Amino acid sequence: MKDIEARAIIFDMDGTLYKFDQRDESNFISSNFGEQIYANCVRFFEERFSLTKEEAVAKYQELSQKYAGEVSIAVEKEYGIDRSEYFAFTWDLKVEDFIEFTTEVRELLSSLALNIGILTAAPKVWAERVLTFLQVKELFKEAVFTGDPDLRKPNPQAFQQLADFWGLNPEEIISIGDQEQSDILPAKSLGMTTVRIAKNVETEADFQAVDLLEAIAILKNEGIICKKLK
């Protein structure tokens, strides 16, 4: 491990700040949450282009393959539909249907004596709902980077933009997330310390924890982050 005290933490949001029901920890789409978003995506194509469900599924799959899963970019480039319209439709979900509110996350984040930021593949419309529901939005200040722009995870530059935002070197930053390909590997490639939120999986992360509470405890015990002074 690097002999350096961290000055910031980048948190993934869905699956990290909170857990949602999923049958396979490594696959977002296997969750009820992921399935609902997929259903909304299909319905978007049905209603926007007057397609049958089968045609809508085929169109979604075609664009997903062509644009490496970035369908919001696809609908904008192919059909001139603003991605914000697509996101507003497909991520129009009730937070309380997927998240159980507790004060634990807020208390944990409030205990940290360093910069904290969010880097999520989810769009702004969902990120704002989640962070507001968890009562942590103000803790992240302006350091909330979502999946709305073209620059998104797993591009390492999505992580670098937070380093630049804080004026820090990547080696001074921790990335905590539940997905290997989008939260761990790109951050690690920049030299960030990484923590994978997962249980008994193969990972290249520096540490593995079952949840956020354990992740922060490990980092404190390792001396990588300090407890907040009273």
C-alpha cells in the first residue's frame, strides 16, 4: 500500500451508498432496480416511436450495441432527442421503492474529515433524488458528477475530473464502489486507493468490504483516513 494519507474519497452511489435488491452482486441489471429501468427504456421507444414491444426491444438492443451501452447518447445523436428527456422518462422512479432510509449513511459521511464526492453512472435526475432522500446532498457540496455528460465511468478521465476539481493528485484519493469495471479498475489505473463493496468476490481492489460502514472502518484502521476531530 502507498504510504500516504488520503485527502478525498470518491463514492459510487447506487449499490454503494445504499443496497438494492439484486440476485447477482456483480450485475446491476439483475436487480429489481435495473429491471425497472430497462422496462422504462423499452417503454420509451414504444411510446416515442410508436413501436411494438418487440420492436422497441430490438431498437434498444441495436443502439446499446452500437454505442457500447450509452443509449442516452444514441438517442441524441441518432434522433436529435435531448438526453435529458430520455433520462427524465427512463429514470422516473420513486426512491422509496428501492431505498430504505436510515440515518447511518449521513452519520458516517459526516464523520469524515476529508473531501467527499459522488461519481455515478446514473443521471442527475436520479442522483438528486437519492442524495436528497438520504439527507446527504449538502455534504457533497458541488462534487457530484453524474452520467449526463459524454464523459462517464468507466473512462478513467471521469475519475480524473474529480481530482482536478479538488486540485489533488489521484494518489491522494480513494475510490469506493461495488462494480469492478466501473469503480475499481479505472480508479486504480490512475493510482487511486480502491475499496470494492462486495462479499467474497475476486477483485483487484486494495480492500474489500461488505458495506460502506466496513469500508470506512478498514480505511481508518489502516491509517489511510483519519477520524474527524470533535
